[in-house]
Amino acid sequence: MTVASEDAGFWIKDMLAWHYTKRAQAKAFTLDHFIDKKPIPQKEKERLKNKINGRKTPQLKPAFEPLMLAQKPLEGTFINNFDKWAVGLIDTSITMDGHFPSNVLKVEKTEKKDKHGHPTQKPVALLEHLIKIFTQEGQTVLDPFIGSGSTAVACYKSKRKVIGYELESKYTSIARERIQKEVARAGFAY
Ligand SMILES: C[S@@+](CC[C@H](N)C(=O)[O-])C[C@H]1O[C@@H](n2cnc3c(N)ncnc32)[C@H](O)[C@@H]1O
């Protein structure tokens, strides 16, 4: 994705890590049941199990997802560009933990009770934090892969406009429903 974005003309600025500690599934698996199924004598099975001694396939439990940070090439300097387009600089007063915003974003994965039927639903708090750093109230955020609409909800919460694309109609319905609820809660629509 990063290579394609760079080929398309974006400047690659950083890699961010969305770091979580809960609700991640460990992927490494034990091999005992494969050994049990092998057409070999029981003694040989025991020898293999003893040698492997409970070791698992080489996959450590995921605790982060990488995010690419890119920007369109500036028009002139940072100052000229911001003066013309009002983007490209960040608001470092936005904080999740009282500290200067860093490229490690500690936000837990969405709890089951807050899931809306999309397998990779992102936490609204994570998106809201990023949206507030990179944009201002009233600006428009594009999410070309909007899924169940978490970015849209984050935009409404932070008073930004949003444009979203989604291939699957089952997800656009979920997104629409979530947006309607958020608009009703906020009492206004962008
Ligand atoms: C990682 S998911 C987004 C999840 C979303 N952030 C959320 O919290 O629900 C990516 C979505 O992009 C959609 N998608 C994939 N290719 C697409 C395309 N070419 N145009 C529009 N949507 C696409 C998939 O159907 C999927 O729902």
C-alpha cells in the first residue's frame, strides 16, 4: 500500500502503530494433534512430542497494526501550502494521554458489545484522535474504504464532513444506520 501510494505521488512521512493489549487472537498453534494423526508408531509420536516440547508455529501474538502516514506534495512551503489549502500541518494540542501526540496510538480493540457486524471495525476513538490532529472542524475527510462507517461516526463526533466509499452493500447499510444514530445524537448534520 505504501509503495503504491508513493507511486501515485504521495509523500510517505511515517509509520504509525495502532497498539492494543486486549482482544487480539494469538495465531501460533501446537503440533501435537498433527503428530497424533501421523501413521507412525506410538513410540515415535512420543519421541517427536518430547523433542518439540510444546513449541508452537512461529507467530507471535499481534499487538499492533501499522498505519501509513502520507501527504500530498506541498504547494510551496508548509506555510504557503497551509495558507492556501488549510491542511498539511498538525494540531499537537490534541492528546489521548496528556502527552505530545506520538506515532504509537494506544487504543484497545472494539468490545464485542460495540461491534456492528464488520470483521475489521476500527475504534472510533482512534479515528477521532487522528482526524482531530490532521484536520480542522468543518473540513472534509475521505475514507475510500469506509466499511461499517467508523470514520464517519468519528467525523460527526468531531464536527468534520465525510465522504466514504464501500464495495459491499451490507456494510454501507450498517454505516448509514450508525451515521443516522450519530446525527440524531448530535442534533445536527454536516
Ligand atoms: C478494513 S475495512 C474498513 C473497516 C472500517 N474502518 C470500519 O471501521 O468498519 C475495508 C473495507 O473496504 C472495502 N473495500 C475494499 N476494496 C474496496 C474498493 N475498491 N472500493 C471501496 N471499498 C472497498 C471492503 O469491503 C471493507 O469493508
